[in-house]
Amino acid sequence: MQAWRVHRNGEPSEVMRLEETDRPTPGEGQVLLAVRAANINFPDALLCRGQYQVRPPLPFTPGVEVCAETEDGRRVLATPALPNGGFADYVVADEAALLPVPEALDDAEAAALHIGYQTGWFGLHRRARLRAGETLLVHAAAGGVGSAAVQLGKAAGATVIGVVGGAEKAAVARSLGCDLVIDRHTDDIVAAVKEATGGRGADVVYDPVGGDAYAKSVKCIAFEGRVVVVGFAGGTIPAPALNHALVKNYAILGLHWGLYNTKDPEAVRDCHRELTRLAAKGVVKPLIGERVPMAGAAAAVQRVADGTSTGRLVVLPEGAAR
């Protein structure tokens, strides 16, 4: 089978190589799956760089979520067992963790539903307790993670402010339903949020970027607001000033979705049932920026790493372009 493999750490476009290799062998409690679509996530770039919290042994195949097919023909969502990730023709995954693909979604859309939307749902609902009528500020609103949060925020009845970089991404954020779009290249984020909220600020901030995005967020957070820290795609991990959180009465909430797989797997299944319901109603639909042939996977992972992509980039193995 074909698989992209990383033999040394570095930038994805430099260290990912497409190779012929043997199919992985399922261990106890695992199943072999034929990959139909593999979504690209920022952690795939971190895996290549050797900067992710999980460091599989070299060589390994990146790709942390897939839409795949079981031997009996069922479409399922899975998180492949590293070091044999999803940018391959076949993967192995824990059978108990497989989730059925919502019928409303095609393979590429389904591959992008799992981690990003689960992260958004847990971040907004379980951690931040977002309520209808509140104001939600989403950074990187036209990206894969941010676009999911925008859709989930609107579904919850929130007023959604999206922060993007550039006119093209601003148009995408508006099409997703953002009530206000702020271009960080040309607009003053803090002033725009305060003006839009009558000086109150955002009740909930969803931040997958870190760095300057976090610094701006806490300057326009509302009384008893909640900042959900999802990741650091901007490359800089902020150092929160806890005295500032104290005097402004806001909460800083961490969200690492992967822990729920081990700490509360039933909550993950409950979340998937809710996402399936929202997908059937057309309320959520993953934004697919590009369906990438297998040969283009390394360049696509690099684009995600560089922050130049819009929506989700999804890799389709040969013959699986659905």
C-alpha cells in the first residue's frame, strides 16, 4: 500500500515521503480499515516537527483522523493508532472507539467532523457553558478549527464575532454566519469587540491561535467571561497574567479533547450523536477548502502548518475521491 512516512523531524514538505509499505497489522481490540478520506490537522505538522505531545517512533505516518471503511462495508470515523496514521491506504484503529459516519456528510466532510467539531463542542458547551444570547469571539474563524466553532456557536444561539487574516478569509467567515468579522491585518480587534458589545466585551473566547490573539482577547473579555485555550497555531504559547484574570473576573479554560477518549468515552459518543443530529439538520457542515490527492499530501500539510489554508484540507487516497 501507499503511505506518507516521516523518517526525520522537520517541516512537513521536507520530511514527508510517499512510499510503498506493508499494511499495518491490527493488535488486540483493533481493526484494519481502508481509508476513504484523511483530514489534515495542525497536530500533523507538529508531529512532523517532533513538537507534538505524542512522539511516535520514527519512521511514522501522520494523519490523526479519517473516514474509513470496515471490512464489512461500514463507513466509520476513526483516530488511527500511531505510528500508522491516516495518510495511507490502510490504518488500524481501536474498534471500541469507531463512530458511524453521519449519512448527511460525504467522506471528506465526515473526515473533518470528528476532532475539530468535538473540540468545539466540548470547548463551548462542557468547558465554557456557552449560553444563547452571549457573545462568542472566535479566532482563525475561517480555518478548520475556527469554522467549526463558528457553526456550533451559531447553533447555540450566540452572537459570533470572527477574527480572520485577510479579505478572502473574511468573506468565508461571513458565509459561515459570523455576525461580525474582524480582519486582524487592518482592524483593531479590541476596539471592534468593545464597540460591537457596547463596551461589555466577549463572554466566551475560542482561541486555537495563542500568542497575540490571546493577548488581545483578555483585553476585551467580559465580566465573568471565559477564554477557551484550544491550541497555539500562531507558534507562541502565551504566559497568562493571573493577576489580570483576578481583577477582571474571567476564567482561563484549557481544552485537550483527546483526554475525553480515556477519561469519559461515553461523553464522546454523546457528542457525536449531537453532531450527527446537527449535521442532519444542515446546521453544521465541515468547510472543505480542498480535496487533495494522495500525491499532494505533504504540500497540503505544509500549507496548514504555515496558516495559509482556508477551511479543511482533506487527503483522498487514489480511487477514494468522494
